[in-house]
Amino acid sequence: MASLKDKIVVLTGASRGDGEAAGRGWTDLILCARTTDANAGTKSAVEAIGATAEAHSFNVADSEVAKALIDDVVARHARIDVLIN
């Protein structure tokens, strides 16, 4: 797998299962789960290895919320390199 160092990665389902496992191995993540509180463990684990993480409340079933989150990430980071749902 190519390195994700210095990449803007948006990861949905980050609070448990495959999403949580993936998030713990990468850096500089935008973590998305149905509640921000659900992301707390993954965010803490990512930050503990010296990486950065942002936690957002996000339900992929709500297209308006999805668009708003993507627009926000692009406005702040100028890009999204990887989006994993």
C-alpha cells in the first residue's frame, strides 16, 4: 500500500470495526461516525502515535450533511486525497 503520510484522509465508520482499525494505523485523519463521541477512542489512539485527527458527526445516509462535511474539509485543507467509506 502506498504511504498515506501527509495525505488528507476522510474515513467514515471510524468509531468501530474496520474503520477504527484502519484509522489507528494512519495519520492526519478526518474521522467520521454517527456521533463525535463515538470517535473519541480512535481519535485518542491516532493522536497517541503523534498523528493528527479531527472527529466529526456524520451519517453517510444524509447526503446534505455529507456534502457539507466534504465542502468543509476541502475549504480547510484544499483537498481530499483519500475518501474511505
